[in-house]
Amino acid sequence: MTATAPLGGGSISGKQGTSNDKVGFFRKLYEEFGWPASALSELPLFEYFAWARNCIVHRSGRASKGLNQYAESASLKRCFDDWNNWNNGLRKGRRLPPLPLLTPGDELPFVPKHAILASEVCRRIAVDGNQRLVNLLGIEGIVNMAAYHSILSDGSARANARKKTPEATLNHILVTRYRVKLRARKNEAVAELVRMGR
């Protein structure tokens, strides 16, 4: 049985006018577990797109003063340049789309490549965080979590009724929700639970 980190997503939502709540969450998570902050090199771009998302949702796609100020920040420029240098090293002549010039109150002039860039920024943060959490939990933690949510908790009876056996329910949760690769044995996860005394 091997655990791989699922490509997690999640929204870039935040309160109108600020995007620091999600950025602060990532910083706090990495600090809490002692993970290197250098792994979060994408945060300035993430914060830029979080500001942009808030303008799209709450300001009908018009730039705010906060987004405009952040777009001119040195940290964003440095992050974007680092990404462009890295990208150009992998794919010669293929540069990232330049971040648009913004004027508060004007419509955001994004093109589809900006959406792809925002998606890639989120994906990289999610992949790194997920892999670190999977490594932290280990096989025992993941099997225990899946067992709790599928067969051990009081509310798991409904989920268990849809499957023929508790083993099938546990295996289904492990494979589909947590993306664990099981060996050929059907009772591998249950054997792990028995070994843990659950």
C-alpha cells in the first residue's frame, strides 16, 4: 500500500478587500509543522490572483486600489521574474503572459493564459502541501482516517450500507478519496487496522 498526495484544489476565496487570510493560512500551516517557508515561493503570485479573484467576484471585474498596489509590489515582481526564468529554462522562448497594467476602477484585462497561470500556482501549492501532509500522516494515519470516516464512526453506517462489506467500503474510500494504491490483497487495509489495534 502506498499513499500519494491527491491534487487538492480549493477556492481562493477571501474577504472582500483582502486576500491575506488564505496566504496567512498557508504560512501558519507550514510554520506549525516546521516545513520550510521556501516551499511557498508561489505565494506572491497566489496573493495577486486572490486579489484579482476578489475584484472579479465583488467588484464586477474592476480593479481595486489594493490589487493595483499589490501588482506594483517588489515581492510580486521578484516572484514573477523567478517563474519566468524557470519557465524559460524549461521551454526556450515560451514566456509567461505578462501581468497586465492595472488602473483602479477599470476592467481587469486578463487573458486565458492568466487563468492557466493562476491554476498552476494553486496546483503547485496544493501538491506541495498535500505531499507534506501525506508524509506526516503516513500509512497508519491515512488508513485510520479512512476507517473512521467509512466504517468506525457513528455516521458511517449509511456509507457502509451502500457497499457489500466493510472491507469494500474502506478500500473504496482509500482508493477514491485518499488516492491510496492498494496491493492485490483485498484485506490489506483491514489487516493494517488490526495491526494498529482498531
